[in-house]
Amino acid sequence: MSRTLAAAIAIVRGWTRLYTARLDRSARDTRRAEIESDLWELHEDARRRGASPEAIAVHMLLRLVCGLVDDVAWRAEQVRVPPHIVKQALWAAAVASIAFVWYLAWAVQGIESPHGDGINVLRLLYPMRPVVNVVTPPPRIIFVKVANERFHPPPPPPSPQ
């Protein structure tokens, strides 16, 4: 085994130990065993095909780089949130929602439609501000050419002889 291949395997194992750290034992050991099996299968398959150790190392490192996002996503799926934290988060979201609705109700109290039949939602969403210092362009003058002559159709084509 070349130094390059040994370094690539060590890097992959190190990354695996890093992103599986502080997990419960069964999930951590299962994932590490999966990665070890994958490394062994990749190495043996490439060796049987006649790939050089450097090519195998490059392949391993490319797979590591391409799989970083999936590894982090897998780690996020393994996180177990205690029920009391979920309960606190739900209560905080409920309080924030009630406060937001209360603020909206307070904000729209004085906004009425021009006809006096309730709240003007468009005025609430898109408040109109007076426009000042806007220069209006002069009106466009369109010139139309009028012919003084009557329209004469073109002469008919000559008859075939």
C-alpha cells in the first residue's frame, strides 16, 4: 500500500470519526462499519481492475468531497431532541404567533376603505405616499402623412400570348 493510499484512507476514517462523534454507540458503530466496508470494497474492486494506488486514493478523496453534504445530512437526521425542548419551542412559536397577530390587529385599526365598508387591504399592504417633484414628459406629437392623390391599384399583368 502506497503512502498516498494510506493517507487517503486515514483522511476518510478521520472524517468519519469526526462526524459520528458523540452519537449513541449503535448508530456510530454501524456508520463507521459501513464506511470501512465501502473503503474495502472500493479498494479491492479498483485493485482487481489494475488501478494504481494513487488513482484509488484520488477516487477515495473525490468520493469523500462529493459526499460531505450527505454525511452532514445523515448526522442531522441522527440528532434526537429531548421532548422538553420540543415543547418549549412549540410554546415559543405559539406566543410569537399570537404576538404577531395582535400587532397586525393593532396596526390595521385605523385603516378603512374609501367607501367606509371595512379595512382596505391594498392600502394596508401597499401604502400610498405622495409623489413629489415628478416631471411629466410633454405629450408626443404624431405626424401622419396624408396623400393628396387617390389610390390607384397597380395595372394588371400582361396577358399571355
